[in-house]
Amino acid sequence: MAGPLRTEEEDVVLGQLVQVILDDIWWLIAIAGAYCVLAKPIYSADAHVRVEQALTQTQTGASIMSGSSSLPTDAEIEIIKSRGVVGPVVEQMKLNFSVTPKTIPLLGSIAARIATPGELAKPWLGLSSYAWGGEVADVDSIDVLPALEGQRR
């Protein structure tokens, strides 16, 4: 015997479950579509630089004879350590700041996604004190009074 047979009651319950899903599938599609349009994309990038010293024939021969072991893994260990060095430097030099526009919830994000970067969008509903997209911030340097450091507006 392959297993227990399904009863008629189980078939009815399964049929009702499928019917409920099919009845509400358009709501699910609408919610998923709205999320795809309104969700803010998150981008990230990491870079690692690997610097190796090129060995000449005489250096290669000398290292083989002397038995020195400068392996490629040593350079990789230094790359891993470099993240630990860069982080505190960024903190110390206060290079970890961000610039974000003041927008109206929901409407502002929709307007920003529609706008062309570099071309200021016209304010919606006459609300010109908010950002509506197209703004670009190029920060070369920033001077902050020591008394204002660490404060948010």
C-alpha cells in the first residue's frame, strides 16, 4: 500500500484553500507591485586592493635558497587587516556623514524616483520647502564647529 487514501473531506478543505488564494491573488499582486515600485533600493560596494611585489630572477633564487616564505596568503591577511585600519581612520577624520533630502513620506519618494537626476523637479501641491527629486549634492569638504559635532537636525 502506497499510503493512506485522501478522504472527501480533505479534498473539500484543499479546494477551499485554493479558492481563497485565487480569490485574493490580485491583492497579493497589488501589494507586491506597490512594494517593488515604492521600496528604496539599497546599493553597496566594497573594494580591496592587493599589492604584490614583483620578484626578479635573482630575488626569486635568493628567496628559494634562503627558504623565506612570503606567501600570497600574507598579502591576503593584510587586506583583511586593512578594513580594521580604515574604519577607525574614517571615524577619526569624521568622513562618515550622509546628506539626505527633506521629503514628504510616500509622496516624496515617489517624486524622487520619477525625477531626472540633476534636473530639479517642480514641487507637488505647492510644497516648495520639501525636496521633490533631481537634487544632487557634491560635497568636497565640510566645516563644522566643534560644539555642533555629533548633533542631528
